[in-house]
Amino acid sequence: MIIAVLGALIVLLGLIGLVQPDRFRSMFGVMDSRTRFAFAVITRLALGGLLWWLADELRHPHIMRVLAVIAVAAALGLLVMGRERLDRLVDWWLSRADGVLRVSALFAAAFGGFLVYVAT
């Protein structure tokens, strides 16, 4: 159930980005740099831990474990990257055209939908 709720939240975030890219931008712009960095690292670690821990209860447990490793690796990559580089990357990404943000949001929504699928 936890993974399904998390997936639904990711779908919602993706849909906001698809329909209202400016609102999507403002959601990321609201957080200060430290909060955004901590949130990025903690959410990836939490997602990786949850996917690993719950993999046997989900459809496609091997894929879930691969995604868990990717999520933890992404968290470690962010730690190595550092807050300043993450800020520059996020600022660059948010300055892209609406179409680019919509494509990113579509990928997020698809990933969230996949999480809902594997959890139900």
C-alpha cells in the first residue's frame, strides 16, 4: 500500500507538470537550497529502501530491487555532486521550455503509474 500511495503522489506531481508547467516550476522554486538537497537525497534513499524491503510483496521483485539500487546510487551521486551543483542543475532544468518540463513530467507520471501497477 505504501508503494501504491507513493506512486500515486508521483503521478499527481507528473500530471501537474504536464498540465501546468509554471506551477511545477514554482513547486521546486519554493524550497531553499538546503531543504531541496536534503529532500532529494532522503527521498531517493527512502524509495530505494522501501523498494528493496517490499520487493517480494510487489510484482516483478527483481526489477524492484534493480530500481532500489538505482535509487540508492542516485542518492549517493547527489551527495557526491553536492548542493551547489544540484542547485545549478535544477535551475538549468527549470529554465528549459515548457515542452521539456512536460516530457520530464510525463516520465515522472509513467514511473509513478508503474509503482501503482506493481503494488496493486
